[in-house]
Amino acid sequence: MRESAGPADALHAVSDTLPLSVIVSTRNSARTLRESLASVRASALPVGSYELIVVDDASTDGSVATAARFADTVVRLTRASGPAYARNRGVEIARGEVLAFVDADVVVKPDTFARMLATLDGRPDIHAVSASHDERSGAGNFVSQYWNLLQRFGEEQNAGRCAQFATGCGAVRRDAFFAAGMYDEWRFASACLENAELAGRLRQGGHGVLLSTDLKIGSLRRWSLISVCREVWARGRILARSLGYVRMSVAVPSEVVFTLTRKMTPAIALLGTLSLAAAFVPGADIAIKAGVILAVLFLSNLPVHRFYARTRGIGFAAASVPLHIVAQVVAGMALCTGWMLREIFGDPSPDATTQAYSEVGLETWPPVPRRS
């Protein structure tokens, strides 16, 4: 096991190389980590052709003990710093020519890594490839199933050369990863859009990024209404304030916030027209107006609900309608909040230490974001 508390301990020279390094960052993921790591170890790749590195982000549960049973190397951080920071520390000791990042609540299939390596070997124009969500995976509760399918819908609609590097399970050539500047550590202190932001920089640097709908991963995370709303809120706010909604919607159209908000503008315009017309209709009561609003929202999201009906049945699709409306409202509020914060306060600044290193021209520790 490797303890890591600072730069001197994290830096490590790469010696003999391997075809692949699999890096899993975890924080208090003992409930799902064992199954996730077991799926990695069940890979069809020959033993010795890859290494498994687990970076524990200062967990307080049994994650370290679980990781030690499966990993070749365990890096234990003494201070919680977020998955972007943790993955970068794993990369610094990795020996793989290709770096694969797997979330601690994801299950991969035996042929996942072999197919990723084959894709990169056969496509010199592709520098990163990531898997998509299996429509039949997810925790058993309804909200988890809804969220998993919502992500799958966006991936199916925007597959191919969409610049989506999903850290649920994604592989990137080592040289392309370093050329892009690694993960942005200071902007993403918690799991959010660090993968989408990295994908944007990869694409901007001329590196091809492929989202494959044929490569599927299973999700073990259990979502609730509150956790979904928190996730949508965090993603929407940072998209509007720091990353740029329009720019990222072009680079990473499969991001779930875009799936939720892409139809909002025409829906709001139609709602305004119908509401204005209803105001002049004698006897139009609140129930009728509410019905009109719900009908417009439903019709504007018809492709999503048809996808739900096709994969899980009409009953599931009908039950998902109110949940989807709630998620859309939260996404819209988050975007408005992000835009307001940007206008008032601007983009969040790095901490004092990062700024000090930047001023003396050092960009490797801690990483300093390179502005586009």
C-alpha cells in the first residue's frame, strides 16, 4: 500500500511499461467497490498485461481493505481532494501506455478493456474511447433506473465521435492525456463534470474521442430523488458558470444536463403563447391551464418518454413523467443560477497556492488550468 499526502510522495518515474493501467478512485465506496474491482479482475486480458491501481480519497469506511484484496497498488490519500485529484495521482505511478479510468460503482464486462485496446490500436485517429450505460443496469429502485436510462438516452442520441469521455469507464492514450493537461484538479473538487471538461480539452488539442454504444457498463449506484436533484444542480451550475453551456453542448452533447434542457426553450415559448391565449378564454380555470402546461412539457420530451416505453414499457414511461419534469426544473434553475453567478462574481478562481505556482511559471504541481 502506498500512502500519499503531497507532491513528493505522488511523483513517480515510469519504468517498464504495460499495455494498460486501470485506475479506480474511491471514497467511501465499500458497498460497491468489491463488485467493481472483481469485474476488473475478471477481464479477459492476460494476467500481467495490465495493472490495477486504486486511489483511496481519504475514505472512512472499509474501502482500503477491500481495495487491498484486488489491486496491484493502493494509493491512500490523507486528505479528501476529489476524484480528479485522485485519478491524477494514480496516473503518476501508472506504467500503462493506455490509461483506463473506472468508477468505484461501475461493473465492466470481461471483454471491455480488450475491445477498448483493439479500438485504439485499429483507429490511429482515436485517442480516447469510453463505454456507455447498459440500459438494463442500475440499482433496483425506480429513481436509479430512471437516471441510468436518461444517461443512456443521451449517449444513444449522440454516439460516434461525440467528445464524451465517460469516467464511468474510459480509456485514453497516455501521451494524449498528458498533452491535454490531465484532469483539472482545482475546479472539480468533487465528482461532477471533470470528464466532460477533459474531453473538451482532448478534442481541442486534436485528439479524437469516441463514445461507443456497443461497449456497455453496469452501474451499481443507488440514486434517490434528492441525490438526482443535487447531481443535476451541480452539473447545471458549473456548466453555466465555468464551462460554457453553448460551447460544451457542441463538444459534449450527450451530457445529461443538455438532454434535460435542450427542449426547454421551445417548450417555454409554447407555454407562454398558450398561457396568453388561455387568459382570454372565458371560463378557463386553473385545472385547464395546468393541463396545458403538463401537455406541452410531455410533448416536448416525447423522444425521451418513447425511449423509456421502448426499453421498460409504457408503465415505466408514464411513471417517469413527473420525475423528469422535476429534473428539468432543477436543471433550468441551476443554469440560471450559474449564469447569474458568472455575471456577478465571474469564474471561480483557483486557491492561493495554485495561483502562486502559476505566477512562478510552474504548472505541474498543483496543475494550473490552461485557458482556451
